[in-house]
Amino acid sequence: MNPDYTRRLRAFWFAGLMSFCLIGCSFISVDRHTRYRDAEGYFEPTLLDAIKVGETSQSWLLAHFGRPSYSEVDALAGYPAEVQINTWRFEREQQKNTRVFLLYRSRNLDQQYEYLHVVSEGDKVMRAWRDASQTVDTPRLMAAMGYAKVRLEEEKPAVEIPAAPAAVQSVPPPASLNVEDVSQPAIPSDQAKLTGPVDSAAAR
């Protein structure tokens, strides 16, 4: 076979393959879109991306997202009073649209909750992140950010007050027995009649 013909044939097949790929790419389109929803309605992720550490204020968050869904209170006991941890809950909606020209079209929608956690000091945002967890490991987070827990005043030990002794009830002594000295046993009256008077002479 002529080498020139072989080269031209390979070039033709290569050009055809590239044309098919380019046409196929133009026929197939994939579109992805993510948006968020809260109690007020839908909003774009760019609003969340606008939160800047050290720049965004707490009042800005309240103006755009309203009151937080959750706020740490008990876990912040002992830390500086101006430190706050607030959490907002949003519904994230991810939509994927796939279309093949005049042949096929699909729409995939994925919805799940996402939480925005914000640590603020005073009116300034010190840290902000989003994840799928509702709770925050506050002690570990505070330690990582360099916040030391203020020692609470040690409670003085309670002084035990001895209980008052129970009132002693006076127990009356047992009644004293009146013991009569008896020199002779008492003789029944009937027996005394039978015996009669004792002869003093016989007794002697």
C-alpha cells in the first residue's frame, strides 16, 4: 500500500473522530446550580461567601439571616462575656440538569440541611464555617482560638452547723415500793378461832 495513501487515511479518520467529539460535546450539556433557602425564601451562595472574618459584623448577619436558629449559652459559661457562638440552619438545594440534544434530558435535585456557625466577639465575626452538624465542640473550639476560660471564684466550703441536740425527755423514776416490815406472818382469822387462846403454861 502506498505510504502517502496510508497517512492520508489516518489523517482522515483522526479528523473525523475529532469532529464527532466536538459535535457530541455541543449536543450534551450539563448544568449545575446550588442555592439556599431559609424562612424568608431562596438566596444565592454569594451571600454566604460575603461573610469575612474580622470584617463582617454581627448586626450584618442579623440583618441578612435574621435571628440565629441556635445559640450556645451553657457551654460558654466561664469564657469572656462578649464571645458568642450562633448557628443558622439553611436548606441547601443542588440541582443538576443533563441534556442531550433532542434525545435525552434529566434533572437531579439533592436537598439537605446545612448549618452556618459563627463565633463573634462583640460585633465582629471571628470565625465562620458551614457543615452538616448542628452542634459545636465549644471547649475544643475555644482552645483552638486562644480563648482561656475564666476561673470562677472558688466556693467557700460550707460550714456545717451542728444540729441541736434532741430534747431529753425526763422519764419519771419507777414508783418506790412501800415495804412494810412484817415480824410475824399474818394468821387467817378462821385459823385463829380454831386454835383459841394459847395456854401460857402449856407453852412453857
